[in-house]
Amino acid sequence: MPTLRKLLSRSLGSRSSRPTTALALALSIGVALGTTPSARAQAPAKLSLPRAKVAEIEKLADAWFAARPKSLFAEWDGAQRAALEQRARAVGEIGEGDLAPLVELLWKAAGKHAPDWKKLELPTPYGPATFLQKGKGGRKQGFALALHGGGEGAGDASEALGNWSPPGCLIAAPQGIRLVHDTWNTVHGERFALSLIEWAKWRHDVDPDRIYAMGFSMGGTGSFFLAGRHPDLLAGAIPAHGVLMAEPQSQLATKAEVVQVQHGLLPNLRNLAMYWYTGDVDRNCMPGTYLFAWDRLLELKEADPGGYAKLAFYCQPNLAHSFPPGEPQKGFDVVLKERRDAFPSKLVWEHASDPFPQPDSDEPLPRFVPTWHYWLRCLAPQDRMRITATRDGNTFAITTKGIGAEKLELLLQPALYDPKQPLVVTVDGRKVVDGVALPDFWTVLETLDARMDRTLVFDRRVRLSAGR
């Protein structure tokens, strides 16, 4: 097997829905910060890099985050990003132990250019998007995204803020941009939700390992969708009294009527804490899809010991479209004690390229495409692809279905493995890596930028192959 060597990496832009450059090498090497609470409390380590290079990085970081789009409704200037990326790649290799201080340096620069939506309004191609805010930020605070209910022509952010204000959290309650059925599952709804999660981390420096999505009715539908599509961003979710997009339709009274639910959601919940409920006589959001999904999740749990262990669901007898007794406080008591498992020992990633509802004919933006999932990256996700990855010490085993291994990158950092020892990676049972990976600056910058997340930062990576 080839030994990993120092190689300049060429990789895609931080968001697949933004302009990118093709990855050309078979291997690229980079690493991330395991920002545990104890690590954050320690005095910052010093960089091993020469002063001149540190000064160069500081200037580059300032330029990068000044140019970076402030929300997922905006696009990078392609030429500007390419020039900055070239400068970042030229920095080259960094030292072992440089990750934590580099993240602090970059995060300080990022903070100077964080979005400042003083009127709680951000510009979008659909017109201004507004939201309500409650609480304060800071590194000891969590963040709760509160999604309102409603439907065609109905929905009010104040309802969500009133119901979903958990203690110890900064709260943002977005107002649906277009009040349509299942607005949070739309192109604009998903981008709005992700923009606010990014804003909470970037502008308010909340704890990235304590981010929660929650809502009732349409807000429950949206928070379930967000949890399944982006579990790596969340510590937990409370999708109350919602539905799942399903065949033949989402509004079904019994699970027996459900043929299938939206793919690309349920398998991804393996490491997430989720608590949700519905009523057996709810006629606004009928319980059938939730009951069907719960059965599928129990099947996944039975087949995967240790997985899907933080999921709790119940259907309240004789309850229509209202909170069960003691809710939502009972849900807060369960979910808010959970922290994100940012580096799980096993992950499952199933992708849906065109989840329902389908875009409107006049949609100004495409569907956001998740290309990062915990410590994996997929350069071009395919519909219904399924990736399962496990790690045990320095051994990583990846199985694929519906996607070529050459489209995958393994993201690494000291919280995941021992960089002093050989790294072994298998893909579909064949050994593709046996060696060491070296840290580089571009991977640190790109992975921090990708999710604006101080935990999910990596300083080395391996571009995979199908092996021999």
C-alpha cells in the first residue's frame, strides 16, 4: 500500500452550491480542532510557525472572512475565492500541535467580519428575511432554532418564540420567507435555517456542540427535516406534531397507509439526540408518517448496536393538534442535557438530491447540497447513496453504496486518531491507505469555513480511492 506523503491538496469550495474547483490529486492531506470543553479552558498553545508566516496567515484570514458570504443566500465571487485559496494553499504544511492556536487565530479574524443584522433582517433573492431573537450568545451558551407552524398563507415567528425558549440558549425564530406548506423544507426555508445556525456560531460565538432545532406542526416537520439532513450541525432536535414527506402523501392517519417516507433522513439520525411526539387524533398533522418512521428507526437500531440510542418518540392517546401535558418542558429536560457527538465512532450518511417539496418554477437558488458529514466529505453526493464509516483507534473502515470512493475525503485531526501512529483505511474491505497524514493550513481554513464551526475543524485529510 502506498505511504501517504506531503501533497498539495486541491479541493472543492466550502459549499457545494457555491463555485468550486475540481480535486485533481488522488490524495490530499489536512486536520481539525477537537474543541472539547476542557481544551477550550486551557491556555492557548503557541504556533510553531515563523513570525513572518503567522503575519501572512493573519492578513489572509482577514481577507478571507471579509470576502466570505454572510449567509447561504449569497455566493462567493469565484475569482476572489480562487485567489485567496491559492494563497492559503501556498502556506503549506503546519506543525503538529498548531491546530488549536490556528483555529483561535482564524476565529478571531472571522469575528471581525461576522454578519451584523441589527434589524434582525438579512437580504435574500426572495426579499428580506426576518427573525426574532431572544437571549444572549457567548461560548457558554447553546443555540435554539425555533421554527413556527402554519401553512399556506399562515405562520408567525412569535408563536415559535413563545413556545420554544429553552434556558441557557440564544434563540432565533425565523419568519417563513414564503408562507407555503412545509416552508422549512423548501429551498429558501432550509437556507434560512442554516444561515441562522451559522450566524449564531459566527456572530454570537455560541457553543457549537449545543445547537438544537425545534418546532411544532410545520415547525416540527421542518426541524425533523433539518435533523435528518444536517445531523452533524446539531446536538438535538424536538420535532413536535409534524409530518414527513411520504408516499402516497404526508397527511396519513395510520402507518399502514404509508408506503415510504422521504429518503436521506432516517439513517442519518444515528448519533443525534431527538425527542418528539404527536397525537393519535391529530388531523392537522396526521400521525401516520411519524408512526411509520419510528418503526423504521427501531429496525435500524436493532440492526446497529450502539446506534440510534438517543431517540425518544411517543404518540399521545386522544390528543389532537396540541401539546401533550408537560410539553415542551419535558422535551427540554431530555434534549438540552445532550451535547453533540462531533466525532462519532460510526456514522451513516444517506443523501437525497431532490427532497420534497420540489422547487418552485421561479426559484432563484438551487437546493443546498450537504457535502460535509461529521468527519467525511463527499465531493459530489449522489441521490440515494449510502456511506457507513467506522473508526477504531487508527483504523477507519468505510463501506459505500451508490457512490465511488474517489469522491470521498476522510477528514482527520488528533481527536479522531493518533497522528504519531500509522493510519489504516479500508474501503469496501480493501486497504487503500497505510501510512501517515501530514497537517496543512488549507485544510484548517477550508474546514473551518465550511460549517463555521470551531469543533468540526480538521488539519489533514485523505482523498480515498477504490483500492486494488
